[in-house]
Amino acid sequence: MRVITREIAPLGDLLEYADPHDPLVWTRRGAWLVGVGDALTLTAPADETADLAERWRQVTAAAEIDDHVEESGSGLIAFGALPFAPDSSSSGMLTVPRLTIGHRGEKTWATWVLPGDGEPEPAAPEAIPFGAHWSAAVGPGALTPDGYQDAVRAGLAAISDGEVSKVVLARDLVGTVPPGADLRRLVRSLATGYPDTWVYAVDGLIGASPETLVTVAGGTVTARVLAGTLARGADPDADREAALALASSEKDLAEHGYAVRSLVDALTPLTSALAASEQPFTLPLPNVWHLATDVEATTAADTSALDLVEVLHPTAAVAGTPTDAAVAAISRIEPSDRGRYAGPVGWIDARGDGEWAIALRGAQFDLAAETGGGIPFRAHAGAGIVAGSDPEAELLETRVKFRPIVDALA
């Protein structure tokens, strides 16, 4: 492949250049990556996604890259999404767009991927007008509210039996959007309402994740742990009380501690100069407060973002502790496959740098199953179950976590 990156004049709303039916987008705090077309797609079964890191090295080693921009996200990049569990029916994938448009700070650029020397000069990006507004039909999935509370009780039994210390259990909602719906409108709603999250659209997986799995830039590794959640208050006084209650909650602090230790233990063999704050801070999002801890480390030049994704996923924040036992409990208790929910989603470049989040607050659209009745989708939300968890309170937490995607779908 020949890869050419050039700085271009600002284009305005980059989302207008994405495919309306299958948008390929990564954005946060005004930085954008938008992919158009498909130059190359690598796929792997759920139990073989570790192979994608080496296959990506082979692709980048064989590519001829001419990058005059040298920004984070310029040059040859692939967008990716991986399943949560190794026994999932969903596959892992990396896709290299034929055209990627990026914007960061004051720079806007375009990256074209051309198969060979005989290709014509790259064409200018073309905007596509937004389609009509739409709304989705949403209903209960495999777990009803009562069924979810029963699942929480099963999780508490696993904790009582000593099988796990923490297990994260999710429930689902299912629905359809109208046939031919412009899914960029969903991306726009999430990016506008939740600008501090990672808003992603990769292979029909669309959402707004508050949780960084890992970022790698020039050998510096950063990650953020979110575990422990409480709904925002209805007024300023109630909101302050909610933040204080979360910061002093023994249950939430214990849940958060499990997640931080899991991340640090996973990073330690591959990094140096690892540092994590001693106490979590309260992170405000439009709908919830989270307990959060930032972690930073240094990694070797030959360690890529995908290598770190492989060792970090699944974190205790989305699986539980101990991890293997928690994943087994999830498989036993939850009645359906999570697919890519709570799996890694993000991008990687030819240097191995990249940004990866955990696929939360989103939905998977089955684009291949579109019929005259619409495009089916499934959304998930979960809660961390520890000793002392209350089934009704955990159900309410999932309702709060569903709010971003459900409001956007409406």
C-alpha cells in the first residue's frame, strides 16, 4: 500500500464526510478521525484477536508511508473493535479506510491509501448531506428488570461462595432504527451531549465511552480506571451531596480498588516508571459521577497499543476480580453473548501508537441484517457487584448508564 498524508484546508463538520449507513468515527474534545471506504480489513475470531497485533506489524512494515503532518492519528491508521470474551460469536477486526480525515488543534489533514503506483492522484473529500431525523424503537432484551435483579443475586452467591470478589453483570435492550437511517445523527447526538467521552463508530458499534482502556503516544502510556458510579443530583446541593456520598462509599471504593489493582498488575510486566494516584477523584459526566484514577507509565518502543490492549482487557472495571473467574461467572449468569460490549474499541497507527477505550454507553447495529423493518441493534449496561450490593440499586445504576445511548436513539 502507498499511504499519503497531507494537511488540507479546514472542512467544517467532518462528520458530513462519513458514510451515513456505516460511519467510521473517533472523536473527543474537538479532535476527530473520520474514515471513508475500505482499503483493508483484518478479522480474527474472538479467541484469536491477539494475532491482530502481529498482523498489523506486517501490514505497516510493507506499507510505503508519506506523512507530511506527523500528528497523532496521521499516516497509516486502522480503526478497531474487539469482542469482550474469547468465546463470543463476534469477531475482532481492524479496518484501514481508503480515506481518513483528521483534525486536531489547528490542523486538518487527509490520508489516502492507494494500492500501488498505478493509482491516480487522490481525490478531494466529498461531503454527504445528512439524512432525515429518526427515532428508534427500544424494548427489553434477554434480561428483564426482574431478571437482572435475579442475576445480581446469582452474582452475590458467587461472591459468598468465594468464587469471585467482584463481578460486573450487564443487561441488554434491543430495538430497531428505521431502514436507511443516517447513523451519523446518532454519532452527532453523542458527541454533542458527551464531549468529554470517546465517541466511537466502528463496524456498526456506536457509543460514547467515558473509560480509556489505554493510550500510547511516543512511549508514554496512559490509562483511566472508572469504577464506582452514582447518578447526578437534581440541583447543585443534591449534586454535591451525591459526589460526597460516592467519594465516601465503602462499597464503591472497594469496587474501584479492585479495578485499579487489576490494571496496575497487568501493566507492570510491560512498562516502567508506572505511577497511579493514591486516591480516586470524582469525575462528573452529564448523567453520572464516577470514581476515577489515572495511571501513567513508560513502555518499550516495540510494544504497541494493541499489545497493551491484549494484556489489559478485560479490566476488573468491566469483568470483575479475579478476572478469569469473573468472566466465567458472567458467561454462566448472563443469558446472552455480550458481543463487543465492554470490549476494546479505538485506533492504532503505523508506529504502534493509538487510543483505545472500553466500548460502553453504546449499541451494536447489525447492518447486514437490515430489512424493510429497519436495522436491529442491541445495547448493554452493567454494574459492578461486590459483597453488600443491593439488586434494586444495581438495576437503577444500569438505567442511569443506559441514558446516553437511549436518549440519543430517541
